Amino acid sequence: RLLNSSPARPCPPGPLPLRACTRTREAAMVYTRITQPGQRREYSYKPGETLLFRLSGTVIPAVWHMSLLTCVVTFFACVIYEPLRQGSKDQALGQREKLLLNLFRDMEKVMQYFTGFVTFILGFFNSIVFNRWWHMRELIGNIVEAGQNTAMHIAVFFVKEPPARDGVDGAVQLQRSRRELIRLLALGQALALQACHRVRDHTWLINRGLLVRDSEEHMVLQNLASPGYNEVFCWYIAKAYKFMGEDGMVDEKVFSSVLYSQRWSMLSSSNHSEDLMMHLNQQIPVAYTHLLELMTKLYVLITPLALVPSLLWVAIPVAPLVTLFFYGFFRLGTTMLMDPFQKDSGFDTEALLMASILNMESLERNVPLSWVARRRRLEEQGVYQEKSLSAGFLADADASPPRHARLARVLPPPGLGPHEDASSENADSARPPDVIGDVRCGQHRRQRQRQRRRQRRHQRRRLGGQSGGRGRWAGGGPESEEETRSCVHLTADKSSVRDRGAKIIYQESARAVGACVA
């Protein structure tokens, strides 16, 4: 209420997710998804494979324009230096030509001094930035580890059934309490990772079952000026203490040790999250970064003039390589390693969060071992029906990539004719879910090619048995359409077409080929 009523004043740009300046709540944070866009496979690689011909995820897209500039400058420098070199041999140079020739030769000595300066300051800078990047990766791992350790305590020690209350069995209360604690752990981790991305997207949390819309938790988090993970960690401690004390879900012999371990894990998660915020909000001093950029760009601009006297025309391919090395390491440190949460090449926080939730939920559902059968009986009886926390994340993992979504749109589901609308109400339910996928796309492409070859052979056999060659197919009348339709359904029902998605592709391909032949 105070933020909305106070007069807003402009805030300076920067990576701070939360600022002391006043602004409306809508502009407090950038509302985007926590997931990083695009397929992250282009930023990963297999150990041992060659990366020489790789462009995506490398520093080349950020450096090629500077390398091209040095290549052009080196070419013109060679054009200028060649007559000066010939004139110096014949001793036919004027005062200006001699001055220009000495400038080229002096630049070669200047480059030797600059090489030591730039190598020292650039190496020191990249060492600091990489250690900073690696420390942030360790802090994320510490947050996940604290959550895993807490989930282990929940699974092992929260096993005593409370007395029945409000007609709810004690076993069901215990199951719901354990799941509620796991949900709070996952919610705290998600809010911490969202804060690293400068994001506060409650809708994303609601869609994945970590938060209930318009609940008391939701209303409190909306009114907070902070990211909210510290408050969630405190909620967890309060609820765990209630379940342990009032409901008696933990044995009294281990009450103190379990409570201490729970509090210590939440404090560790909060400390590591604050360390992450400190790293992101406190950049490397601007004076150091400015000096590094100035020296690096001066070195890159001197390189063409310094290499020409000794290498001449060979300097044209060598200068871009020198630029790629020095300017590439500068761009690597200032863009890719400085903030691993800002770009697609950074940390895959969604995968980390999904793996953490899967592990924590698996511990809650399968430990202790004697609970597995009892939980199954409760679910079969309909007494305990709770949605899995990992269902929303697994649904996102199985979702169709945007670049393959057009296949699902053009292929009609089973039961629809060639002129029926595939976007009807039952089209989405009948659409094959496994036609599209980044992993299986290559398999379906090869299977579709094999089906097309079989269909062509089948058409050739039918055409070969007809009198007059193409007489009956060339007419294009109703008889040829029936022939085509029957051929499509006959061949599509072969036992070799086992995958429903491949069957649809096969039918669509057969329709297209039959129409062309007709």
C-alpha cells in the first residue's frame, strides 16, 4: 500500500532486483518465466567430441565483427605498407613516407609492450570472473543440498500418525503434512532461483502446484518487497515445529535433534541465497572493467599495424586470430561469466529445480519402505488423492518444442477426413503426443522416409498391373479417388505401422502422393 501511494521517482538501471527507490509494484521486477528460452541442447556438448565447427554457445558470434574489422584494416595496411617497403629499398622515400614507414615499425615494438600488459590484466580478470561464476554454481548446489537433507529428515522421522481430527484419518493427515513440508521446500528454492533471474512470477509457481492462487501465502508474497524465500523458509520452520509438537508426528527421542537439523538447513538455504544476491548485486569495480576494455580494444586496433611489417600479407589471416584470442576472452568474461542467470548459456535452473523436486518427492513417497503399500491402498480407496508436485515440471519437459509444433497442426488426428477441421474439440485429445519431440524427431523423420518409399513401391505395383499404364489414374474421376482412398486405408492398416503418430504421417503422405498421381 505504501509503495503504490508514494510518488514514484526514476531508478537507475542495473542488475539489482530490488531497489531502495520507490516505484509501482508492477514495475518492481521483470515478469518473465524462470525457464530460459530455447533448447538448451545448443549450449551443451558431450565430453570428448570436437567443437571446432561449433558456433552456437561459443564466443564467436560476439567477436566476429571485431575480427572482420581487424582483417579489413590489416588488408589496407598491407596495401599502404607495400610501396613503402619497396621505396625504402630503393631509398626513394620522402619525409612523409619515411614518417609513415617508421610508424609501422614502431607499432611492432608498442605491441610487444601491450602484450604483457593485456595478458596480465586480462588473465587476472578472467580468473576472478571464473571463480565468481564457479562460486555461484556451488551456492546453488548448497541450496539444493540443504533441501535434500531436509527432505530426508521429513521422510525418516515424520512417521507417527496423529489422532484423527474432523473426520480425517491420522494416516491421511500425516501424508498431507509431509507433502506440505516438501511443497514449502520446493517453493523456497523456486523463489530463490527466480530472484537470481530478477523474476517474481507467481503464476509460474501456481501452474506447477507450488502455490495456491488467492491463498494466504499468495497474498503475503504479492505484498512483499523482497523475493520472499526467507519468509517461506520461516513458514517451513513454523509448520515443521507445529507438526512435530502439537501433532506429535516425530518421536520425542529425536525431537530436539530433528528440529535443530531442520532449522540449520533452512538457515543455510537462506545464507546461500543471500550470498547469491550479493554476487549478482555487487559487480566487479567499474574502474577495473573500464581499464581492461580500454587496453584490450587499443591492443586489437594496434595489432593490424604491428603485424604488417614482419608478416606483410600473411598478417591478414593472423590478425583476426589474435583478435579472437584477446577480445574473445574479454567478451567471455564480461558477458557469459559475469552473470550466469541472464543469458541462455547460463545455469539451467529449471532442470536443477525439477531434479530437486523429483528427488524430494521421491523421498517423501518411498521412505519408509513400509509406507509404500499403505499409501497405495489409500490412493486406491480414494481416501488420499493429492496431485504430484513434479507433474507440472514433467508436463513442461514433455511439451512440444516450438519449431516442431507445425507438424502437429498439419497432421489430422485419427478419424478426421482430409477436409475436416483438425482444430475441433476432440482434435487435441486425439493428437498423438509422441509425434513431436526433440529426441524422437530424427526417428520419426527416418520412419516417415521409409513409409514413403513403401508407399511409392506399392503405387508402382498397382500402376504396373493396370492396362494402359496410367490410363485409369490419369482420369482424376470419382473412381480414381476411391482407388486412392482405399489404397491409403489398406496400406495404413498394415501391421508394420505400429506407432500411431507414424500411421498419421503415413496416411497424410499417401493422400498427397495419391492426389499427385490422380
